[in-house]
Amino acid sequence: MPRADRFPPAPGYSSPAILAPGERCGPGFAGLLRVELLLALRRRSDIANPLLFFVTVLALLPIGVGPEPALLARLAPGMIWVMALLATLLSQESLFRSDFEDGSLEQLTLSPQPLYFAVLAKVAVHWLVTGLPLALLSPLLGLMLNLPAAGYGCLVLSLLLGTASLSLIGSVGAALTVALRRPGLLLALIVMPLYVPVLIFGAGAVQAAIDGYAYGVQLAVLAALLAGAAALAPLAAAGAIRISTDS
């Protein structure tokens, strides 16, 4: 059943499935953002699973490599970033899945509003319920891994920028594989090479902060990657969605 039948639309939003002839959509992006956020908050397991994965793996790390403070401090920046990347990837598969299965994704492609903004709204909500909590949890996990005090601020800033880029890049892979029954491995193969620059500069910024070096360049590169991903990734994802829904 289409999503518009299951949940009432947010104020100011008109679903493309229930528009009257000649009626124009309301404030499209704001309406989509409210609807997607409401739906995401109702799918609590999709929010909890990446966070539990992130926390559990990093909590087990001292058991696996040993509790030596110097070793944990050396591993902390890279491990936190790798686990944030994998936690984001874990949640990407469901980004468009429910919309594809209930037919609302096809309705979005028929909407008079640009599909770019629909994709951007979905990715923004994905980051709000996945990337933002990961960034806010990172200082606590850094404390568990004996991360030096100089690295906390840069860790949060780099994750705020980096996880947004990861969500945008991952949306392309999620759109390309949305019609597949088990897209997990293919999705990882598509997006992992594109994740590498974000991982390099994100972990590098935290390590530079710990070592006492300037890390503004790395954060600037992360911001540039985010700007590029925000401009290009929704366009690519929108094209992939049209192909997936037409096939």
C-alpha cells in the first residue's frame, strides 16, 4: 500500500499520489523532510542497529588488542572512523527499500517536484538519525579508547562533515541496488572506493590534532567533499532510481 495511505502527510506537504488535477505541491522539500523524519523515527530498529554496531565493536576493541593505553590511543582515530563508516554503510541498504516496496518511490518519480530534492530530503534524514548520533557518541567512545584530549573537538567536527558525505555517496549505491533482493555485497563494492577519501582525511584530521599539527586543511577537504557530494550524489541517485523503477 502506498505510504500516503499509511501515514497522514505533514502540514504543508501534498503527496504526489493524492494531488488533484492542476493542483501544485506545497513546500516540497520541507514537507518531504518532515514526512521522512516522522517515518524514520517510527522505524526504531533502523536507527538502533548502526549505533549498537558502532558502540559494540569499539567497546570490544580493548578486549581484542589489549588494554594498553598507548596502543589504544594510537588506534583510536582510525578505528572510530572505520566503525563510523561501516555503521553508515550498514544502514544504507534500507534508504530507499521500503519506498520501493510500497510503490511510493515510483510515485516520487512521477511528482512534478524534482526528484533531486526528494533524494536530498531522504539523505538528510538518514544523516540526522545515523551520522549525527554517531558523531555525538564519538567522544564517549574516544574516552573508552584513551583518545588524547586534543583530538575530541576535531573528531566530532570531522565526523559531522564526513558522515554527511558518506550518507550522500551511499545514496547512489542504494539507488542502484534498490531493485535487488540481496544488495548488501554489491552496495559495499560500489560505495567503498568512494568512501576511501573521506576516511583518509577524516582520520588524518584527528591524528593531526592529536599530534599538535594544524588540521584545518583536512577539515576543508572534508567540507569540499561534502559540497561536491551534495551537488552531485542526489542527481546520480535520482537517475539510478528512475532506472530501477522503470525496469
